[in-house]
Amino acid sequence: MPLPSLSLLFLFTSLLIPSPISSSPVQDPELVVEDVHRAINASRRNLGYLSCGTGNPIDDCWRCDPNWEKNRQRLADCAIGFGKNAIGGRDGKIYVVTDSSDNDAVNPKPGTLRHAVIQDEPLWIIFARDMTIRLKEELIMNSFKTIDGRGASVHIAGGPCITIQYVTNIIIHGLNIHDCKQGGNAMVRDSPRHYGWRTISDGDGVSIFGGSHVWVDHNSLSNCNDGLVDAIHGSTAITISNNYMTHHDKVMLLGHSDSYTQDKNMQVTIAFNHFGEGLVQRMPR
């Protein structure tokens, strides 16, 4: 996957009205902005001859470790901005996806990505090999999960994609997410104990709906039915960083309606993303 260039640092800060859906807002968002700038300046000061540093504090946090594969969960300590405290599955076990199929959205097979993301316990999800996963329905995630595509070429493509709905502490890293379609009018499981009827989805690459403490980092996203990354319905405490976005119309949506007051609580950091060729609109700067 191509590495995003250092092309964008945008901090989206809005009015501070507590939300019953998500976590409480940071009361002084300027402190978060200052923390981001300190991290960037520290990384840049470490640039030099024979240095592995890049000036990107997220990458410099883990890429300089030649044994990063043995300590994958260290990534959870590398976020910046409003999503900095998203720990994903840091405190859980490693779950290895070995099966690229997605034949049953209600009773997913062990070893599949869907089986991993619906579990109740924290999990750090990795992949046994390169694979393309065509989801039958939306991938509805449970809280405290990391999907970590490092070390493999993992494509989620050709079907509905990722939904982060009313859950917390999610990390999505190192995936190729593209050609996402609408799904729905179907039963879909979202936990070991519950499944329910889903209406027609929008066909986003990553849909964050009432979610909090979410970090979307180092993904390649393109050509989805609606948005590449949409954060709506009171979602907050989000960082969207280092993503490579191309060939799409409505790139990113932060808040879906002026009349939905809970979106005034939204706090999102957008940093180091590459807005590439073939994009049309909704590229926050």
C-alpha cells in the first residue's frame, strides 16, 4: 500500500455539548491541538542521517522497531489527536483470520473476520496471509477491537464494508477498502448473543455511527457507494490519519445534519492523509 504523504493536518473542533451516545467531549480542545503539534515537532527533531524517522509521529512510534510483529499491540499507543485514547484490542488476545469467506452473516464461521469482530472480549485481529474479503452484509463491529492488516495485503471489497455503530475503542489499520456496496434487508449478527434486522446501508467504506474512541489509520480507500469515511450521529473522539484516498465522489462526512444537535459534540482529528487523484468533494482541510 502506498504511504500517504505529509499533506494534511486538520483538526476539526466543534462546540462542546455533552452527548448521551458517545464519550464526553474534551473540555479544552486546544490542549489536544498543542499535543499534536508537540508530537510532530518531536518527530521532526529526530530526523537525521541514518535515522529511521519520518517526521510522522504515528509512524515513528512503531516503524523503527525491527521486531514490531512481535509487539503489534504497541500500535495502540501511537495515535494522536482526539482519537488518541482508542486502544482497540490492545488488552486482549491475538485473533488470526484464516478464512476469507463470509457466507453467513448470522452464524459466522470461526476463523473469519466477521466471527472475530463480533466477540465480546477485546481482540487484536490479524491475517494469516494475503486475502480479499467480499462481505455478504455490513461488518458490524463490537467494542474493543483492532483490525490490523500489517504484514499482509488485505482487501475488503465488492460488498458492504465496515460499520462502527454505538461501540467504542476501535482501531482500523492497514486495510485496502474499496468498491463498497450497499447491503441490508437482512439479518446480521453484532455480538455472540444478538443479531437483528438491518435496513439498507449507505455503502460507506467505514461508517462511524454513534461511535467513540475510533482510530482509522493507514488504509487505502476508494470507489465506494457513498462515503469513504463517514462519522455521524454523535460520534466523537476520532482520529483519521495516514489514509490514501482516491477515485471517489463524497470522500468524508463529519456530521450528517445541521438539525442533529448531538453532532455539535463531535471532535475529530484529521492528519497526514493523502487526498489523491479522482476525488470530487468533501475533503476537509
